[in-house]
Amino acid sequence: MKRTCFLIGTILVAAAFSSCVLQRANSDASQARTVTVSGTGNVGVQADIATINLAVVTTNRSVMEASRINADAVAKVRSDLIKAGYPADSIVTDGYTINQDVSYRNGATVRGDYRVSNSMHIVMRNISNIGNAIDTAVNAGANEFSSIIFSASNMEGALREARTEAVKKAYEAANLMASTAGAELGRVISITEQRNGGFVPVVNNSTLADAVAETATMVNPGKQNVSVTVLCVYEIQ
């Protein structure tokens, strides 16, 4: 009986000691020293793809006549663009709407002309011809322009380069701070990414009635900046 009591007491002491060690370890882990830094990588990318967004808008007192005139104009825009060398599958319809102008006079509703709009976009992989494409579409009957959106076919490569630069800069900053404080940099605990920059649409939101001139329309996308910022948390020892 005494031996049994002795064994039980020994087990209880060992369990209490293990619990104490575990609590100490958890406390040390929760109080691990860290340093939080950020790094930003910037890469300039030359646009090589452009998307031109425009529309053919027609009005008439007759909805049927407005629709017919619009259909003829859209067909001519497509035909002239294809003749100018732009692939048919790069000219895509975005939307088609029919609305009637409505105004109010002396408390009465006055219905005006019907407005038919057929919007489309042209995807171009030779951006040196942007001005020619706009002029061709305008001459053929396009009369509303909303935007040109530039992009790059090598965007993923630019993002990888920007991410690599951002992480390197974050590591350099963390290492400098740790060594300056008399510590050593440990493992990375977390990395959070925030992407900035990119290609910005060239927006006009106007009619194209005055766009055609004796000289071709000039559009220069230039280089755009792809920027990635990372927030890194490192252990320090």
C-alpha cells in the first residue's frame, strides 16, 4: 500500500513538472521576438496590347429606321476595319441598347427620337496602328469613344520580377535592423502582398465627330509601372 502511494505521488509530481515545462514553452513561443518590415518592387512594362472601346450611335423618330441605320453603320465599321487588316475576331460587340428620349413640358411627357447604340471593342496586338484603327472606325461611322485600355503580354513575368525585388528589399531591411540591434535574423513567419500600379485606361467619354483630321490620330501608351509591396514578419534571435 505504501509502495502504491509512493508511485502515485511520483507520477503526480512528474505530471506537474511536465505541465510546468509545457506552459513555459508556450509562454516563450508567445513571446517570440519578431521584426516587421516592408519592401517594394517596381518594374516598368511596355504595353504591347490595346483595347479600343467605341460605339455607333444613331437616332431617328422611327425605332425601325434608327435600328436599320445603326446596323448599316456597324456593318461598314466592321467591313472597313477588316479591309484595313484588323482580324474579324478582334472586333467584338459589347452591347446593344435602344432608348427613347423623353422630356417633360408643362407637366406633359414628350417623347422624342429613338436612340440606338451598338458598342464594340477592338483588340490590337500592334499598338503602332491604334491611330489608324480609330480613324478607320470613325470614317466608317463610329461616333462615340469611351476608352483605350493598354496591357502587356508579359505581365506575369513583370509581376514575378517585382515580387522578387520586393521580397529581397524586405529581407535586406529586416537583416539590417536585426544586426543593428545586436540580434540575428531568423525564419520568415509571414508574407503579405499588396499590388499597385498597372495599366490605366485612357478615357475620353466623348463623341468622335471631331476626331478625324488631316493627320492620323496619335496615341502613345508609354511605359507603365507594375508595383508590388510585401509586408514580411521575421523572427529575430
